[in-house]
Amino acid sequence: MEMHISLDRKSRVPLAEQIQLALAERIRSGLYQAGDPLPSVRELSRAIRVSLMTAVLAYEKLEATGYAYRHHGKGTFVRIPSSEKDEILKNINQKNSYDWQLAIPDYLGRSMFRHVGAVNRKDVKYPLHRIKLHTEELLPIQHFQRALQQASSDRSSIGDYAPAAGDEALRIKLASLFQHKSSALTASELLITTGTQQAIDLVARTFLGPGDLVAVESPTYPGALDAFRSRGVTLIPIPTDHTGMRLDILQQLCDIHPPKMIYTLPTGQNPTGSVMSIHKRQTLLEIAQSYNTLIVEDDPWEELYFEDLPPRSLFSLDRSGHVIYMKGFSKTIAPGLRLSVIAARGSVYQRLLHAKAVTDLSTPLFNQRILLHLLEQNMNEHYYKVRGQLKKRRDEIHQLLKRHAPSVWTWTLPTAGPFFWLTSTVGVNTDALFVEAESQGVLFFPGSFFYSGNSESSSLRIGFATLPESQIHEAILTLCQLLHNIDSN
């Protein structure tokens, strides 16, 4: 199969997407038939002069949209979505067949979805890319069953809508639990959202627009990068160290051009697992107050610390309304509920409440009632158990890496959050390593996911909350062998 694709290398449309659209168009037009073998990734990259990673991404996008499938060990083949077969038959003899919808530009961020075909696979043997609590020994199954029964017996949970701000009883309960975050916190300052990703998106759509500057930790959570990019902002990466964001560099930025917003994960920083000291938290808050900059504090891992109790949240230290606090419950209690809470004050809260109402009116009441009944059971015992289980896993992985990983790979023992951040000191391209690892049944997130420039990275993140404990040893040994193989090459 000859491969001639005209690429616009100056276009804002990524090359991988241009390739995917061109191949999909050829399949729809009937030029390529179902079952036809597509060129290998290396053949494609050579034929149209793109990087190996770009070719991989193009095929993953093609597979994700239903136009291709992979047969391990044999290659990638054409698939025709059943809904389009009749239309394709009509167009086989039409030379200028064209799908006008493909020409419509979009403004989606794509950090989270660069490997969507791979990361959503259900047949992965070692899903080290995931960080949610997934196994029975980590999920509060009995607590959840009781909460579900209580919520199901309440007709209003099923028959009513929740207020835009969220169920009042849940907000009152959360306000009482958050007393250590802020003694003056009330239910009227809390907003329930459908997960933290929605919370970040609400903040971005409410307060950010084209040209605004947003300071982000580098590396950081890719979902936040996508939400901010969708608003047309300029992302300013601030390097991190073992205690979080480098505030000396942030101060230099503020002296030149203060950002409108600072996004941070001070406890269990994703992906490094670091915890910001109380001194740095106070300094960060002082910087924000000096320049009237909003801080978005994302706090999914406060309960999952492995050493000392984390310092107080930025929100609890704030007395002037500069901090928007986000707390997700998906990672630590029940991923299927997709619930988070925003804490904010003054007009900032009121504007976020309006944005929530415009977005989806309210978060499903039934899910909120389940969470309420879960929290009424006192989850401290659950958190204590999970911390112990995850610390055991963390320590086992740390020892396995020390014994079996190549000496050119380094990492820091995470003090909160169920993930390790590994870095090659000799510049291994972890995007290329991802391709090889996937073929061996191992998935991780390449470091490029976590940087605002999406450039090549020599780091990777592995999680240890999703795998059953019995598989951890074999998974890490398989990963270490891959690291040895790529180092030798």
C-alpha cells in the first residue's frame, strides 16, 4: 500500500490528527477496504517524514474512531464502522468524496487523550498508568453497600433534582468534616461538582480567557492543562523540586508579569508525589495576595499520605479569598460516583455557582446521597487501612526498583499519592518506550503528558493503586526489563 499524504506542517492541526483524518477519508471513500493492512508505524513515519511517535498517535486516533484495529504481532488493519458501510458503498466510485465535518476546527486540549486507544483498553495485563483505587482490598465495599441501600430507600434521592450548589445535607456534612481546613467554613461556601475535572473546567470557563497567564507546576496534572488550554490562555510552567513548585521562579514571573491564576497540587503532587512544606504554602499565599492572583488548590490525596500528616491546606491558611479549593472523592472512596467539592468565598463562589448551573443545572442527587451516607459512617478507618495497604505497595515497588531498574533511572519516594515518577538520566524518550511497553502488556503515562509543551520527556509515571497486590512484583520486573532493553538500544 503506497502512502502519500500531504501534510500542512504550519497548520495548528497536529500532524497526527492530519494523518488520521486523511486515512479515515480514504477508508470512507472506498480507496482502502476492510481488512487491508496499513503500513507499519516505521514505514509510515519514513514515507511521510514524521516522527515515530506521531505515526503511533495517528494510528491510535484512527483506532479510537473505529477505522482501524490492531492485531498484536501482525500490525494495524483497516476497519469500516458498521454505520458507515452503506455510505461507503455509495461513494466507492465518486472521486471527490469528502466529509465536510472533518474540516471543522475544534479547540479541544489533547494532553489526556494522546494515547486514548491504548489507555482505555480493558485487556492490559499491567495497567500501571491508572491511579484510582480499584481492587477489593482498597475499596470500602461494605460501607458502599450500606450507603447504597440507604440512598435507595429514600424516594427523594431518585425523584428529585439537587440544587445547583449541591445537596444541602451533603454540604453541611462536608463543612463539618472540613473544620481542620477552615474553622469558619460553611455549607454556603461549598459547591458539589461531577468530579474534579468538571471543577477545574468550571474555574477555567469562569475566570480565564484568551491571553490570560496561568502558572502551572511543571510537571502537572494533564487534565488541568487541557482545561486551561481550551480557554486560549498562555501556560507558564514553573519547575518543581522535592517540595513542590519552585517559588523563587514563580516570584520572578510575578515581578515581570503576574499570572491571573496559579494551579497547584501541594499534597501528593501529580505526578511527582511531593508534599509542599507549610513554609512554602505560606509563601505561595503571600505571593498570590501581593499580586491579587487566584490560587487553584487541587487536593485529591490529602488522606493518602505515607509519612507525616500533611500541612494545612492553602485554603485553611487563606483569609482573603484568594484560594479556590477542590477536593475529589473519586480517587479515595468510590471512583464510580464521580463527585468533588469546590470551596470558595465571596463573589468568586457566586460566579462559580452560576457557571455550574449553566453547565448541567446540578450534579445527580442520588450519587450525592450515597456519598453523604458513606461519610456518615466515619471513613477514617477506611483511610487508615488504605494508607497502610498503599504504603506497603509503595515500599515493595521502591525495593524492586532499587534491585532491578537500570542505574540510569532515578526516582523519589512519594510521600503522598499512589504513584512513582521515574526519570532517565541519559535522555530516554518515554513516548517511544510507551509503544514498546504496550506490546508487552505494560501501560504507564509518558512524561510528556504532564508538561504544558507536550514535548518529548525522559520521565514516566507508574501507579500502584489499581493492580492487585499479587501482580505488583511481576509488573515491576516486566517494566524494569523494558527499561534495560531500551537502555541497551
